[in-house]
Amino acid sequence: MERFIINGGKKLSGKVKISGAKNSALKLIAASILADSKITLRNVPQIEDVNIMLEMLEILGAKINVEAASKVIEIEPEYINNYEAPYELVRKMRASILVAGPLLSKFGRVKVAIPGGCNIGSRQIDLHLKGFKDLGAEYLVEHGYVNCHIDKNRNGNRLHGTIINLDFPSRGATENIMMAACLASGQTVINNAAREPEISDLALFLNSMGAKIQGAGTDYITINGVKSLRGTDYEVMPDSIEAGTFITAAALCGEKVEIQNARWRNLEVFYSKLKEIGVKITIIDENNIRVEAPLERYKPVNISTLPYPGFPTDLQPVITVLLSVVPGVSIVTENVFENRFMYVDELNRMGADIKIEGHHAVIRGVEKLSGAPVRSFDLRAGAAVVLAGLIAEGTTEVSDIYHIKRGYENFDEKLRLLGADIKLVE
Ligand code: UD1
């Protein structure tokens, strides 16, 4: 089993370039199903989750060409002839359910495995299904699968536009419904939509294929259905969560680290919290920022995760590591996923003093962490224990790092280039 061995205490300096966004690339690959001709995607991160989504499209029948060195992927969706998203892939990656909206809308039917829970909690798909139903589809849940189709007697061959009010601004539901509505007849409105920059990226991509979407990035999205979508050539936006992870690493042990492609405007609440802590951040321009060693001691803060533009739940684990060594008491409240503090026991094994009370983490800053063997529970928790290892005294061994490889491109290599002592061992 692969592990990371980290000898803590090294200072980081230099430049790191942020890769394409996982949470955008996955959706763009799924959305490619809607096109009638070749899609070219650029700046696609070379990560395991992208491989799983490409495998899914291949199972559906699409032809895929990957040019790994240039991070370009070509998808030919004209060959799709299978409409089932199998459990083996959905189990590996929940985001693979995002093929459902495009398949349903383009081919009138889809069979998709129900993902079930994961290491950060129970994750329903009720809002996705309710959206499909509002658009005129029927579905039946049996044997662990959802069978969904357009009732041709009632609705002809297309979904039909309508007003959809989401109970919660779910990102996945907003994306699945937005993709399904592109080929529906008439206008669809998504009210209380998720507002993440990746939703805007998906809308820009779909519009470049000929879709008519307005308002993405706000909580009110309108989609005027079109009869078909064409291929396009599109560059994936940079990954804000990877940027936030490297910024936090630099805040923990950086001397002078330049983060390129950080697109800081996509993370304004995160930046303002870091500034409240006392992290010295200089904005170089729209894309690039610099983090420098602080002049004064950091201060404790309280943080609550919320859907965008609130503090991102995906950066909750890494900010908790930073606060674990800030003198005083900080409270981090997790409002998006109910089970996202499992990694805290690992940090406590490294000497942190964090108590979980319901969905709050009460963090009493300690002077230092000490290296220990720890597990990576999920993608973001994995990044968090690596950051803890960078500042810990002695050696930290991180196991189950396949979680980290799912979403961070060359994580260890990028840290090594900044001066970290981190090794990948079998
Ligand atoms: C996406 C991101 C993930 C991030 C999360 C929240 C991807 C691949 N993943 O996940 O990194 O942590 O947004 O920013 O983009 N919910 C329901 N019913 C539904 C759908 C969601 O109850 O039908 C609940 C979930 O259980 C969860 C919350 O809504 O508690 C947020 O989920 P959602 O916004 O849908 O997250 P994902 O799209 O799965």
C-alpha cells in the first residue's frame, strides 16, 4: 500500500502552480454526453477521479483520447449506446451520478446506481430525482438503482421546462438539473441554485456548445432548452480548493510562497478568515497571490462552513490543522456534511487538542504537533493530515493516500518542489 513519509519542520518557499479544478472537470466530462460531436477539454487534472469519470463515459460507449502530457482530453460522445451507470463506478465516485441528467435528457432514459453514504456522511440524491420529475421524467427505485425515463405518451421525446425550487442549494442537484434542462423544451428556472464558480464554469461550457443558460453563479438560473448541442473546445478553470490547501500549507510553514492560478476572487470568505487569523497574503494580480511568514502570532477565529459563497466545507479540514497550532480557542462549525470531523482523532494522535461537540470542533491551540502514523479518511481529510505532518516534530506516515490521489494532482511532488520533505513509498 502506498504511503507518504513526511519529516516535519521544513520551511516552504518558491512557486506552485494550481491545476485544473477537479469539481469542474468531472462535470464537464459528464456534460460532454450532451454533444453531437467531439469535445476537447484542456487543463484537465491528471487525478484518479477524472480517470473514473472517463471510464464511466467509455462504459457508456463514448470514445476517449487522453494526451496526458498536455492535459488534453478528447471525447467523442456520438458513439454512446448504453444508458446505465453501474454500481462499481458510482460506489467509487459519487460524482459519477452526474451522467444521469445528460443521459436522461439526450436519450430519454437512464439507469443509475444509488451512491449510498461515504466517509463524510450520508449523501442523498433526492433533490436530483425531484428535479428530474419536475422536468417530466418518471422514476422507479429498485435493487439499488434508479430507473428514470421520459414518459413518451405524456411528454413526447423531450423533458419539458418548468420552475424548480431546490430545498437546499445542492451543487450536484443544480448541475444535474441544469444539464438535463439544456435539451428540454421551453424554459427551466432553478431557484435556490448552488452558486459555486464551478457551476458558472459548467454553464459557460454548455453555452459554448450552444446551450442558453443565464444566471449561473447566482441562486436563480434560467435555461432555455435547445434541440441539440455541438462539440466545443474548452479550458477547465483552476482548482480553488487546491489553491486553498497550498495557501494553508504556506500559512503553516511558508517563508515566501507564490501561488499561481489561485483565482483568489473565488475564495473571498476563505481569504478574509485567513487575514483575520493574521496570515500575510499579498495579492499580486487576479490569478496570483503570495503568502509570507507572519510578523506576529496568529489569532484564533470561529468558522462556519456554508454553501458558496460561505466558507467552503472542503477547506474545513485544512483550516482546522492551522487553528490546531494557533494559541487560544477556535470553534469550527460544519454545516454541510454531518460526518466531516473523522480526521480529528488523527490530529489528536499527533498532539492536537480538539473536541467534537455535535457539528462543532472546539480547538485549543497547542504549541506543536508530533509526527505519528495516521490515516487519510477522505480526500480533504487526507490533505489535512499531510499538512499536519509538514509542521509536526519528527516523522509522520500517512496511509490510505489513494484518497488524496483522487483529487490532488502531484500533491507530494508540488510540496517537494516547495521544499517539503515528503516521500511516496510502496
Ligand atoms: C460537491 C463537491 C464536494 C463538496 C460539496 C459541497 C463535487 C464532485 N463535489 O459535492 O467536494 O464538498 O459539493 O460544497 O463537486 N443533499 C441532499 N440531497 C440531494 C443532494 C445533496 O440532501 O439530493 C445534501 C448532501 O447530503 C449534503 C449537502 O446536501 O449534506 C451538500 O451536497 P451537494 O451540494 O449536493 O454536494 P455534492 O455535489 O455531492
